[in-house]
Amino acid sequence: MMAKEFAGKIVVITGGSRGIGHGIAAAFAAEGAQTVLVASSQSNLEAAADAIARSGAMRPAICAADLRKEDGCKQVFKWVSGRYGRCDILVNSAGATRAGAFVDLTEEAWQDGFALKFFGCVNLCRLFWPLLASARGHVVNIIGGAARTPDPGFLIGGSVNAAMHNFTKGLSGLGKREGVNVNAILPGLTETARVEQIFRQRALASGKSLEEERAAQIEREGLARLGTPEDVAALALFLSSERARHIQGTAIAVDGGGTPGLY
């Protein structure tokens, strides 16, 4: 039997208990990696780890932490470095920003959006960087198509995603010097509980029904179907492989062609 590509690798995945993060974790585990799932809910993490183990893959390790706070990020780093002493791949997939009418979005919603998705990513990249450099590892940031396509109904998400996009590109410059590949994925509309929540928030802001809002979004982007976590996971694995060593500082859309412009 051939060795699996990521056998023996330590892969830390934030937001790994649900949605896209869970899909990425399952894909890495199927390829032989020791995955570490990070999220705020211990029960969700246990359920996710059990589901991956039932598939026949190595059971992920789990670490519950609040990544909105630097102390939570430090907790994750301390746990991973203490248990494994290394980190080969860091996938930042945590974060759920609110959609809705601009005038109804509170300061708390804005602060929360940046705290988890943006600052959680920044803090973990900083903490894990020495281990990633030692391993000549990979960072893959799961951002979102709103980084390139501003939308008045998704101003928090678009702003956070644009900041992450800029951060990823800037960090890749350091990665070039220190041997760490840093790239991003920009998923479009993807079949997750998170997207259903966004549809509900948009419907409330627009006065449409949930079904009308869902149909309108799909029609507006001209999609044949919504994406799946597996679509994103396939690219995350490739970007973390040796075959992708010459891909650095790139953000790739996985959106069925939904991005309207060149970039």
C-alpha cells in the first residue's frame, strides 16, 4: 500500500468542527494526517472527531478555545506544541460574520467579526510561525469571495475578508524568505449551516422569504449549484502539498465562477 501524502503531518484546522473547516479536516485525515480540530464548542468538536473516525481515518485531536481572545490562541499553541512539538500545516477557517442592513449592524457585531476571523488568524499565524518555518510548512487561510466583491448587505464580512486577503499576501513575503507557503482560498456560496444563516440574515434585511433570498443569490451569481466543503478541501490539500511549492501569496476562488471581475 502506498503511503498517504500527509501521513505523519500535524495539521491544525480552526473552525474544524463544522462546515468548510470540518470538510478540510476530514480530507486531511483521510490522507493520513494527524489533524487537530479547534473551535469554541467542546461538544461540537467531539461530534466532528467521532464522525471523522467513523469514516476510517485517524481520529482528530481536539482543542476547545475562544479564538476571539489572544489567550485562547495561546492556549491552542501551547497545547499543540506541548503534545506534538511541531506544526506542518495551519488552516485558518474559523469565523462567522453577520450579514444584514448596514444601519442595523452594531459596533459589537463589527468587533466580533474582526475578533474571531481576522485577529484569530493573525494571532495563530504569529504564534505558530516558528514551528511552521522549522517544518517548511504551509498556511492556508479560508477567506471568502466578499474579499474581492463588496456587497452592501455583507459589509462586515467583506471588510474582514479584505483585511485577511491583504494580511495573507503580506505574510507570504515573509514566507518566501523563511520557507513557509502562505496562500488563501476564497469560497463562494457553499452548502453549510453558515450559508443558511447568511441567507436568513439577508432575507430579514431585504424583506424576502428565505427561499426567495436563496434563489436570488444563486441567480445573481449565475451558479449551476452551491459549492460543497469537499470542493474547498480538495484545493486546501493541493496548496499544502509539495506539488504546490511554487504557489505563494495567491488567493484562489472556489465559487463556480461567481466572482464577476478579473480578480
